[in-house]
Amino acid sequence: MACDEIAPSGSKTLVELNDCLLRAETEEEKGNLEESKALYEKIIKEIGRIREEAKKRVRNRVEWENKLKSYDELATIYYKEGKLTEAKELWQRVTDELQKEEI
């Protein structure tokens, strides 16, 4: 994924973007404006891809957290109503989900 690729300072994506930027600047200095423009457009496209993937990951994470919050709230209601088995099952789901996330 893009976020995993770009996070470390020596990541493949970051190295490629930096290399592309240096080439674009070099081509611009040489007066090769079409080549420079193409390289800048490539950079813009890749950054857009990374941004879209980051948005998707954030949306998915928020949905996941909301689901766990709903489970917890429902489990609390069950607990207060004396429905201990149902409450335990939901809290177990939350615990299982959180443990999976740590892996």
C-alpha cells in the first residue's frame, strides 16, 4: 500500500518520487520543458494516488472504530439489562477485533 511504501525514509516510493523530482528539475534547467512537465505530472499523479489511498484507509479505520464502539455500547446496555451472555459475546468480539489489529 502507498502508506506502507512511503512511511520509511528510504522507501521505494519516496526514493522514486525524489528521483523523479531531481530529473524534472534537471530537465527544466536544460530547457527540456516537455520532459520536465511530464515528470512533474508523474509526480502529481503519484501523490494523488497516495492521497486517495490514505483517505480510503482513514475512512476504513473510522468505520471499524465506530463498529467497535457500537458493539461496546450495545454490550453495556445488555449488561445493565442483565443479559450477561449477550454482553460477554459482544465484548469478546471487540477484544478479538482489537487483538487482530495488533498483528
